[in-house]
Amino acid sequence: MGRDVVGRVVIMRARPSDAGAMARVFVKAFGHRGPLEPVVTNFGVSMEVQPDGCFVALLNSSVIGTGCFFDYGRVAWVGNVAVVPELQRRGVGTAIMLRILGELRARGVETVRLDATEQGRRLYRKLGFVEEYHTIMYRLSREASEEVSYGGVEVLDELPEFALEFDRRAFGADRTHVLASWVRRRAKVLVVARDGYALLRKGFLGPVIARSYGVAKTLVTRAIRLGAQRMIVPSASRDAVRLVEELGAEEVTRCIRMRLGPMYPKDVGGIYGILGCAKG
Ligand SMILES: CC(C)(COP(=O)(O)OP(=O)(O)OC[C@H]1O[C@@H](n2cnc3c(N)ncnc32)[C@H](O)[C@@H]1OP(=O)(O)O)[C@@H](O)C(=O)NCCC(=O)NCCS
């Protein structure tokens, strides 16, 4: 394979039928060892909620790179940026990002955010992104939460309006369509009436949004009893980090949250767990 690959690479909008090929690229790029099916589901969700937001890099008609965005209005999230290992460092990742940023600019998005790996960080810096804080993935501990009570948490299969309003205020934008897509895929909705809510998606917990530390603790504890194994915490929220550590969670990996454009939303108040690295 020659070095001048990028001149022959075409960046195209992905179609739903590309989800399998995109998942394979992602798994190779990240050296992911788990089953492929949840990764395919993730790309499926991305294309369902933002049908025009996923891109593939094609070389000789094969998918060799991916990247997606979620447009929440004033702010957008970029994620799933990946290039197969054998074709990295030839400009393909940059080409995918430039296409995505061009699209977002044309849509009038002011702020773009993402959660970068160490490998991605240099690329994004070159494109003008600045570092904000870490998003830390924790493995939750069942034993350490054994003693904590979790009364007052209801488990629902739909999102009550108060939870959506709560989410809008903490996140700074309306992401009902993304949350609803997970609920259609049988995510459990945990709520403490008017004070907080969380989504549990097959072992992954997030978002967790709560009015107080105590409410967040109750939600996370109940989620652990229901099978939550991992959650991603913004390091900028000291309470969130304190909470998972108090519950005996262990850090697994961390990403660097980066931003292009004005600081919006301004803080992470009320956010104890994020929805996901590619989604905000
Ligand atoms: C991060 C990732 C998407 C970057 O993709 P990529 O195609 O390698 O990106 P680019 O080639 O555009 O840029 C990467 C580096 O190659 C350099 N580069 C670009 N074109 C080049 C060329 N023709 N020759 C040599 N180097 C080149 C870039 O300057 C950049 O250098 P740096 O790392 O020293 O800053 C890819 O490494 C990847 O999939 N990693 C694993 C998954 C991951 O971490 N994804 C990011 C999630 S946030």
C-alpha cells in the first residue's frame, strides 16, 4: 500500500447497511476484544437518531475509516472516529474530521465537543480543539454498594417528562431523540421523582443526572443491583468522582474531553455520569 492513500480515499455519508463494516473498522482500530454486536448496535443508534451524521472513508469501495456526529443545536458531539491500523498516519482521520467539521459549520453549530483518546488528541489539537477535563470510565463494584440503601428509586420503561427537562437543563440542549432511541432498545429508566434519573443500557449506566449527591448515590446504587457494571464520569464534577470512589469503583480508562468553539454548556453541574463518549 503506497503512502499516498488519502488522495484515493473518498469520504461518504454512511448508510444503515454500513453499520456492520463500520463496527469492524472500529473494533480493529480500538483493539476492542468484546463481542461485535454491541458495537453494531451503537452505530445503528447513531444512524437512527442522526441519519446524516455518520461518515465512512472508502478505499477501493471498502470501509477503512469512520466518524459520526450528533447535532444537538448549539452544541454537537463527534465520536466513533477510527481508521484501520494499517492505514493510519496517512491523513485519513484528518480528512474524516474536516468533512464532519465542515458539515457542522454549515449547520450553524457553535461548539463541537468530543472525548479523545491519546491517539486522537494530537489530531484534534491540530484542528484547533482545546482540552477541558477527563471523562473517566469506572468499573462499578457490587460488594462496596451492598450496604447502601436505595429506597425511592422507580424503574420505568419510558422517560417521564421531568427527566427530559432535567436532562435538558443539565446538558444544555435537547437530546430526547437520542435518549428515546436507547429506551426503545429496552434501556431501563431509573428515576427519583423530580430529583434525578439514570439510564441503564445492558451493564452500562449513563447518563446519571441528579439534583444532589444523595440522589445520585441512590440511583447508582440501585443501578448496580440491577446489573450496572460501568459508567463514565466527567472529572470536572468533583462530586461525581467522589461518588464512584466512595462506592468502590475502579478506573478502567480515561479520555480527554476537548472543545472547539465557545464554552457551552458552561459546567457539568448535576451530571454524575455521561451518556457516552460519542454522544455527550
Ligand atoms: C486517531 C485516529 C482516528 C487518527 O487517524 P489517522 O488516519 O491516523 O489520522 P491522520 O493520519 O490524519 O493523523 C495522524 C498523524 O499522522 C500524521 N500524518 C498525516 N498524514 C500523514 C502522512 N501522509 N504521512 C505521515 N504522517 C501523516 C498527522 O500529522 C498526525 O500526526 P501526529 O500523530 O504526529 O499528530 C486513528 O489513529 C485511530 O483510529 N486510532 C485508534 C482509535 C482512536 O483512538 N480513535 C480516536 C477516538 S477520539
